[in-house]
Amino acid sequence: YMFGNIGIFEPNDYSDYYYQTNILSGYSSGLSGNVGFGSRLSPFAAVEGTVGYFSAERGSDKASAVPVTIGGRLILPHPVFEPYIGGGLGIYFARLEEQPFPGYSGTDDSDTTIGGYFSLGVDFWLNPRTALNLEGRYQGTTPTFTTKAGNSFDLDMGGWELNVGIRINF
């Protein structure tokens, strides 16, 4: 099967004092989407490869990532709707562009790092080959960026996606 979806990405907003890492504080929701191919191993399990995109913005500042992942789904089979849970790991190509302000030199950097996702969703079958998909997906990755002044820092770019899409069996 192949699938594609599009939606919104909501970055984490928990306290950086609790986790002792930098977060996307003050960043607003952005665009998200995924395309991929999968194969059903049994009525209850599938494996899939996905290329995605998610971003968040704060004024002219922008954080984005392109995850390339491999994962799986555990499916509750049904002829009309199929709920599932999934997860996977992959390589995340992350980018951060932040403007300077007094006391901060700004950042214009990219990093390639390991990350993962967890998903909950449901496929609503329109016919035996086509399904409408609704999915919530948590993306988790922590790339390291370097400011224009040369200071490195880890940035938690995790957050939730809410996507709607289509799945086509072939």
C-alpha cells in the first residue's frame, strides 16, 4: 500500500527547567505531512517506510525537520474501519533559523540525528482499495545546533502531529 497525509504540527510546550534542555518555546503550530509505502505482513501487522516533514515558527524564526523512518503498525482488522498503533525509528534532517537579538547571536544551522515516532490512527475504508486516514503522531528528536557565535546546544524538536490523508492498496 501507499499513503499520504497532511496536517498540523504542535511543538512541545513543557518546561525546559524540568527536562534541562532547550525547547521550541513560543513557537506556534506549523505544517506536517508524510508519504510512504507499506506492506501488510498479516491481517494484524504491517511494516512501512515514510518520508515526512514538520515545522514550527515564531515570527521570522523557523524550525523544521524531514524524518526518513522505518516502522510498523499493529492493526485491529475490520472491513469498515481499522484502528492501529504504530512506531518507528529513523534519520531526522533538522534545520533551525533564528534571528539575533541582544545577548543572542542567532542560529542558522542544520543537523542530522536519530529520532523516532509513535502513532495512533484509524483507516476508514471507502472501498476495498481506498481508505480515508486520520492519525495522531508524536515525533521525537533532539538535534544539536550551533549559534553564529559558536555555542552548541541541544534542541528538543518533539511534538504532536494531527494528520488526515488517504491510503491506497495495490
